[in-house]
Amino acid sequence: DVVMTQSPLSLPVTLGQPASISCRSSQSLVYSDGDTYLNWFQQRPGQSPRRLIYKVSNRDSGVPDRFSGSGSGTDFTLKISRVEAEDVGVYYCMQGTHWPRTFGQGTKVEIK
Amino acid sequence: EVQLVESGGGLVQPGGSLRLSCAVSGFTFSNYWMTWVRQAPGKGLEWVANIKEDGSEKYYVDSVKGRFTISRDNAKNSLYLQMNSLRAEDTAVYYCARGTWGPRYWGQGTLVTVSS
């Protein structure tokens, strides 16, 4: 199985400051069609997961542009340019290239 | 509006069975792969199973193979998860979601508790 490793697992951030989460996969996530199926999800307390980013860097509709994704192959990053109070929650990367699909352990973002 | 509504969760004894359902609306169900994901209390997300648009392909995480069965009824716009031989470690909120490459829409989840 593809292991997804996130860091850090806990991220205290000051409001208005940037935040960055790393996600590394144990195998390349490039699929045979040339696309890379790496996704980022946000889960606010008490809510269902919400997809923020798909195929590494594509932001879903309604997602603020302070969220951005980047990376390639096995190394990926989610960045929040200026953290707001509503960004508190747990963030997960997930690969959709290989079976079984796998998630990272999650990174808890909290306000300092 | 895309909606996914899970049901069927509850308390079940170890070794028991439960069938989860997911009723969808707002999109053409038969055009999409569907996914079950679970989340144990206070833990992270775990992908459980996927089913192709026509039901011809199914994939499972190793820990549920041989015990869980994913299925769908495209005429009823419904997704199912039959769970047999349940164990304490199957206790979780179970979410259904649309898609497989990276699920875009999720339900609110249904809680399954396996305990004596």
C-alpha cells in the first residue's frame, strides 16, 4: 500500500500568518494517464471532510484563494497564505492513484 | 444540489452484521464511482471501499476484505455497505462520497458502534 506521510502533525499558527503542510508518498502518484491524483481535504470540528485541492494544485470551487497546492511525484505541499480563524481543523492529503486509496495521518491546524 | 445521506448505523455486538445505505440526489448516480470512508473516534480518515459506475469493479481495504461488501442500485440512486463479522475496531463514522480519484462530495456520516 502507498503510505502517505504528513508533517507536521500539529501546526499552531498566528492569525494572518502563513502555514504549510507537507505530504510525502511512498511511491510516485503519477498515474498512467499522466495525471497525479493527490488531493487535500479539510475537516473542521464536527463536520464531514471537504475537498480543497485535487490533482495537486486545482482548487475546488468556493475554496478561498489563500489555499494552494503544489508538488510532484512523491512530494506535495498545501499552503495557506494567511490563516483565518475558520481554517482551524484537520487537513488530510489523500492519493487516488493506487489501490487501495490512502490518506495521510492528518495535520491539526490551530490558532496560537 | 448534490446530496448524500447515509443511514443504517447503530450499536451492534461483535460478530454481528449491519447494512449501511447512502441515498444520493442532485447528480446522475450511474455516472460516478462511489466510495465508503470511515473515521474511528478521534482518529483519521480511512478509505474502506470503492465501486465502479456499473458495479463491475469493487475494491476494498485489506482489513475489511471478506467481511464487507459494497454494492449499488442505480435505479434507486443508492449505495450500500454490507458489514458482516463486525469487530470492535470497525467502530467508526462511515461516510459515503462521490468519486474515487479524490471524492468531491461527502455525506454527513453514520455512526457504527461495535460493542457488547
